[in-house]
Amino acid sequence: MADGPLAIGVDIGGTKVAAGVVDASGAVLRRTRRDTPHRSTSPRVVEDTIVSAVEELLEQDDGVVAVGIGAAGFVAADRATVVFAPHLSWRNEPLRQALGGRLELPIFIDNDANAAVWAEYRFGAGRGESQLVMVNLGTGIGGGIVLDGRVLRGRFGIAGEFGHMQVVPDGIRCECGNRGCWEQYASGNALVREARALMSAGSPVVSDLFDRVGGKPEDLTGPLVTEAARDGDPLARELLSEIGRWLGVGMADLAAALDPGTFVVGGGVSAAGELLLEPARQAFRRQLTGRGYRPEANIVAAELGNEAGMVGAADLARVGAADLAWADAGDRLVPRRTPADPPAG
Ligand SMILES: [Zn+2]
């Protein structure tokens, strides 16, 4: 049995568009997928892809009240406009308006990391914790913040871009143009870069990793290092623990600024589990401001995996639609919306 009003979540990733019907308990009732259109194609092609996935899901489900879209990139705080999406041709794309003419449902757009932190807050590793920070370790670092039970989007919709906090003055060059960004030290790319550097230097300690890629450093991936670590390779474990230490250092900075009760660590590298998280906790403790005199945040692995973006986008849309209905009930009721979360359309 489906629980409560249904919403459709659409997660637009670099290679796949994943869409699903999600109920109010976070259960995914039905799914569909499309390939993400190449970034050289026009915005209209991406819209067609979204509309076709949503229409397919609507054929079978009555009672869908809203559509939520999660996309990598900068989404304006009005949740209607995609300012910049690295994988797509969207530049200042008025996505809600464009889709609004084609889908007769309220549409809410969010950054994919905001959708993911919301999903972990509502249904995953952050359940019951109203002050939550999520750090996603993929090729880079993405993040999302829930404070007082609300997504913190910032004035321009760009809050949570933790990956580009500078942790090392004059450190490793980042593709953003600055040096020493956190994601140059604690991400999947950092893990692979360090492992390849050891291989290319002909270090004798890399024999296990060397065998796994048939002697070709260019074939090494983050998941291969994680697999080697899980199989007990001491070098892979050391590399992951180094990533974990940098993770803890950055989280201590975030704790100084935001004081969350829990950090949820997601993304591909988090598959390493405790091999990553325990070194992170140790470094966090050493670095934490006011250590010894304050409670310490929990540091836990994300629970929802690849579906967090889809589930979170759907739930944010469901909640957004309920807020709209509440506001539309007129002056008998006080809208729950605040200036930080402007009205739709
Ligand atoms: Zn950077």
C-alpha cells in the first residue's frame, strides 16, 4: 500500500536521468530511466527527456501531486531556474516555466545534493536529526545542509559547495581555478591521483593495485582502490585513511560554522565504510574547535545510496505542494512559507 500523496522525483545525473514515483514514506513505487542528453544538445532536448519520463510514470499512477527535479549544478533559490549545470546545456534556464507548460503539476527544482540531504534527513541516516550536514565524496565533494529541519539553500541557492573551501594555502590546483580546495584532498579523484602517483613512481608497495589493473595506472578507479582496501591491501587502506583524515579536518571546519548533530557521508568513496569514517572521526576530534568542552557530532555513512537524489527531489516537491495548498486555503490559515522559500511560479 502506498503511503500518503505521491510525488515524482527526477534525478538528472551526468549519464542517466532516473525518475520514480515516491510515496510519503520514501518508498519508490515505480521507476524509469533515460540517457542524459549530451551537453551539446539544446535545452529543449533535456526538457523532452524529463517530460517523457514523467509522462510514462503518470500513465500508471493516479494521485501524483507534484514533480521534483534534482540536478547537478547551481539552482537559484527560487527553485525555478537552473543557473548553471555542468553536464547540460542549461545556462540561466527557466526550467520550471519551460516544464510548466507541458506538465500540469507543481514543479520544484533543486540541486541534487540538496535533494540527497533531504532524503537522508527524512528517510535515511539522518532520520530524527534536524541539524544535519551531508558530505558527498564522488569525483569531487558536494554537500547539503538541513538546519532546523529545512534545507539551507542560501541567498543565491549555492550553499553547500563545500568542495571548494580552501584547506591548504597554495595547495594542489583545482579545476575551479583556486588552489588547495578540500576536494583536492578528500575525494575519489584525490584517492585515484595518489594511488597513480605511487604506481608511476614504481613504488614496491603498490603491487596489489598494480595487479588489479594489469600494470596500467590509467585504468585505476576509486572503486578498485576501495575493493583492494576491503580485501586487506595495506596500501589501499592507508590511502583511504588519508582521505578520511582530510575528510575529518574539513568537517571540523563545518562544525565550527554550522554545529550540526550529525554528518552523513555519501558518494562513491563512502562505500569504504569504516575504513574511511574511523580516520575521519579521529581527525575531526583532533581538529574540532572547543574540543573537550562540547558535544561531538556523529559521523555516519549515508543509507539511501544512488536513489537519494530521486527520493529527496520527490519528497521536497510533495512538501512544497502541500505548502502551496496550505497558502491557497486563504486567510483562514497562515502560510508556513518564509521569505527564504519564495512562492512557486
Ligand atoms: Zn576548487
